[in-house]
Amino acid sequence: PKPVIVLGPTYPIRNLKTMENCSELNQPIPMKGHTVLIDTSCFRSGLIVPHEGKHVWDPYHVKLPHLYPASQQKSRAPLSRWDATCEALHKLTKGSFSIGDIQTAIMSYNSSNKDRWTFDAFHYYGQRVHAMDNNLHMVIPKMVKLALELPALIKRPIPLLRQQQTQGITMTQQQISCLLANAFFCTFPHRNDTSPGSEYANYPTINFSSLFDSRSDPVKAALQAEKLRAIFHYFNTVTNENPHQDPAAKPDGLVTFERICIPPSQLPNWTNQKESLRNLHISSDGSIENEGTGMLQVDFASKYIGGGVLKSGLVQEEILFLMSPELIVARLFTEKLADNECLKITGPQMYSITSGYSKGFSWVGPYKDQVKRDTWKRRYRQIVAIDALDFKNPKEQYTKENIKRELNKAYVGFHGYPKTAIATGNWGCGAFKGDPKLKALIQLMAAAVADRDLAYFTFGNEHLAYEVQRMHEILSQNRVTVDKLYKLLKDYSGHYAREHNSPKDLYRFIREKIGHKESLL
Ligand code: AR6
């Protein structure tokens, strides 16, 4: 019989570095390639004043709805597009209205989509869910007001974070809420067509029309209605004008979005990295979003940031974006991620508690965020979006090229400051069909080169937690450095190609290669 192996306790999570115990924070924000949408000197003296600039309508900046050029309007239109938007939305602030009225308002300035958009999920919300939350009559008029404040709140162009450029944007939570209110009412021009070759084909969608539409599928409609609960709760909080009587005060901090791009010549040479593996906390309990707070929290992203959050998608990334809807605004300006890029978001707030996963998802209630803030009033919360490869055929993941691609992608995400621990898990191993045993090693290697410890949450899988912890211990005891492990993965790649019908288990292959005797542990 095989010896029973008892592992020692995993590395304690309390010993991992979080933002609260990092001295590198609180640096000044304005850096090269960084756009701040407020006046930073006013902010330092406690005032929030939009940074003034000259608006532009060009391929390098977000096309804001109030800047829609008259020259692009249909010649017979009596009002400018923005005036028509204001007029339609204003109707929702006077007296009672139905969801049909909201639909009519939105369609009035989106008439070219009248045969494409349906609002069945929104109607489902109205019929089945609204009775529980009963807030639309309160929140919709406040959302209209917020959306129409756009010209007063955003006074300089918002750059598009385009491929192969390291660039950042910092804005207030109020500015984000205003942009998201516009997204809700589908006011962003040029953003409804993402067919190949169209102007924004390389960008995620931002207008919320797809969230209202479940294509007559009642299961999807019910789930999208749960998403709408999270969204309305968010808007309720950000429009709450009564902070002293209500603990859920309107947020007044900043959030930073950074696209980080590492040129191929500056990526690690994996055959030559002498680092040892770092500390690993691994557990089948806990989640990245909760237990990982203050660490660098990995978003198992789509290359189109936010993935299916505005449609029916409901796995890790989408749920994260529903708990923290400020993340959704990244879809407005983040071009699809290339292999050597990631998006880092510093300071988003958590608004909702949710439960369940995928088809079992539901909105539970408000989350009172008590995470401390830095001098820029950004929450000590940092998310990094890295998109794994989507293995339609899981056998492809063991090729040398794909292993290297995933190593580089993880490294791009993990590299940089502050050197907090990384909170992650089965990145790329659900919708994208990766092998968690391989992805765990890839992430451990990238973390070692990026000089960070790792907290790994296996999402209830005890056996996986055991296997990865044991492999980590064996590798550490045998002083297997990153370059040696890379060589082992390449050997496995060869083995897999030769024996693809009955390949060895990856961890068994590694144990045998390093001459590790099972009984010694
Ligand atoms: N904490 C820890 N582990 C988790 C959590 C969590 N909160 N949620 C899920 N897991 P998946 P992918 C585990 O499928 O394969 C989205 O549409 C769980 O074991 O979300 O990288 C994106 O937009 C799960 O099976 O990530 C992309 O398009 C595994 O992590 C696409 O999915 C993977 O979660 C990314 O797919």
C-alpha cells in the first residue's frame, strides 16, 4: 500500500504581505502616461474639482455622448443627439413610469437598433424581482440626474488604453458612477457595433443593452435579473445623498486603471531564472475576493475585460465585476489585452454580497466596505486582470509555446509594486479548460520571478490543495529553481506529445524526474 502522506500546515495567510503593511504605497499619482480626471492639487486640499482640458472627438479618446458632432447627425433630426437624450431621460424623472417607459426612452436615441434589442430580462426583473427590492422609482430618477451631469463631471478627454502602451487613468468614484449611469442608459455613441472591422471591434461593449436582453431565454432572464439587482444596489449607494443618516455613504475616493505592457525583449528568459519558489498558502476554503483582500487579487479575465458581465456570463470575473461594478467602467476604454499585457485596478470598492456560482448565482445584499484607503482615498484593494488561453482542446496546453505564453502573461500581471502577495486560484481552469496542476506551477514560477508570495484558493477542491501543496514542498526541498522547473515542464511537453493517448500525470512525471521517493515525505 502507498504510504499515507501527512503534510504540515500550509504557510499562514496572516504572514502574507497586504497593502496595509506596504511602505511603497502613497506615492504621488501623476506619472508619465497617466491621465488624472481631477485637479490633484485641489484634491490634496480636500476638494474634488474635475481637471479642465479641451475635449476631442478622435480615435484616441472615448467618444462621450455629449460631444456627438452635429455633422454626424441625420440631417432631419430637430435636436442634437445629446439634447434628445436629455429630453428622453428627463421624462423618467417626472411622476411614475414603467420599465416599458425606460425602454422607450433608451430606444428613442438608439433607434437604429430597434429591431435588434429586446428588454425581456429587464421586464423579467420588473415582474419577478422588483417586488422584493422595490427601488426603481427611487433610483432611476437619480441615475438619470447622475448620467446627465456628464458635461460637468468629465472635463478632459479620457484616453483609450490601447494595445502596446503602458498608460493609466485615475478618476473619482463619482466620475465612474456617472460614466456607468450613461452606460446603463446606453448613451455611448459608436459602441453598439462590435462586428469585425468596426471602429470598436477590439473593445468590450459598454452600453448595458445586452444585460436587458436575454433572447427570450427564461433561465438567462432570471440570472440577468439577479445581475440587475447588484447593479441597482450599486447605483442606490452611489446616489445616496444622505450619508449621515445612512451608513452606506456615497463614495468619495479615487480609482486607478493601469494598462501594463512589457515589451517581449523585457520578458524573463525562463531558461535562466535562478529564483527559488516563494511561500505558498493554499486552501480549499476561502476566495480570492474575500480572504485575498489587500493582496494582488487575480481576475480570471477575458481579453475583453469584464468578459460576459453585461450578458449572461457568471463565473469568477463576472461575479467580481458585479460585487465591484466600478470595474465595469474599464470596458469603456480598455482595448482587448494582448499576450504581453494586463490591466491593474487600484482602489475599487466592494458594494454587494453575492452567493452561488454560474447558474446558482444570486444577489444577497449590501456589503459595507471597511477596507482602509490610501492618501488618494483609493481602497487598499488591487485587482489584476490576466486572460489565460482559452483551450477549446485542453491537450493544447502542454505545448512549449502555450506554457511560455501563460508564464509570460502571469508574469506581466504579477510584476511591479507594491510587492504584496498574490491571491489567485484555478486561473484559466474553468471556462477556459486549463489543467490546475499546470497552472498552479506556472503561477508559482511567475510569482517567484516577480518576487511575491502566493495565496492559492482551490475553490472547494481539497484534493487539489493537497496535491499542489505536496508538489510545492517537494520542489522546495529539492531546491528546484524556476529555470529547472521550466526545463521539467518542457520535458513534460515532449513526453505529452509522444504519449498523448496515455500521458503520465504531470506531478508524477516531475517527482520521477527529480528522483523524489514517495516514501521520503
Ligand atoms: N475564488 C477562487 N477560485 C475561484 C473563484 C473565486 N472567487 N471563482 C472560481 N474559482 P473561471 P477561466 C475557480 O471559469 O477558466 C469568464 O467569462 C473555479 O475552480 O471563471 O479563466 C471570463 O470573462 C473555476 O472553475 O476562469 C473569461 O472569458 C476556476 O477558478 C473566462 O470566464 C476558473 O474560473 C475565464 O475562464
